[in-house]
Amino acid sequence: VQLVESGGGLVQPGGSLTLSCAASGFPFTNYAMNWYRQAPGKERNWVTVITSAGDSTNYAESVKGRFTISRNNIKNTVYLQMNSLKPEDTAVYYCNVRVRNTNYWGQGTQVTVSS
């Protein structure tokens, strides 16, 4: 299993970013996909999930209405569209999948929200 995140960067408060996670090594269309984030000095927290077919999503309260998860089952890629970014969204963002009771993580991509 390999997960490779991209798309992070520095953005001003109120701005937008789209993260991508390219997946390989497992049957992507069979698995729900998650995004987590970890701020400096804090634990890693769940952000959002999308079902294998992409027909249902769920979000942490802190990002509901601002973030949108989606997936392309042809490209084996999951996305995180982030709007109205706040300084408290600053974190390393990780893609996650649980395959046969094992959690797999990407290397993460840094998102910094600052003026």
C-alpha cells in the first residue's frame, strides 16, 4: 500500500487549497478513504471520510461546511478541497486507509495558514 499526498503550502486566512492523495497497492475502489491532520505538538485528528463509491461523506465539526472530500476511482486519487482556511487549520495533513485491520498513512503534506 502506498499513499502519496501533495498540494500543501502556505495560504492566507480565508484562502483555499486542494490536497491530493494518490493511492496504489490495493483495490482502491473497495475502500473508504480518510484525511487526518496533526498540528504541532498535538495528536493526529480525523478530519473527513469518503465511502468506497464516493456516495457518502462525513466531516469533523471543525471543518464542516468549509472542507470537501472527493475521489476519482479511475485515477485512484482522493482529494480534499479546503476553503475559508483559518490559522487553526495549520497542520500536516495525512491520507489514510485501513486495509485488513492495518492502518496505512502517507508521508503527509504541510498546510500553513498565515498572513
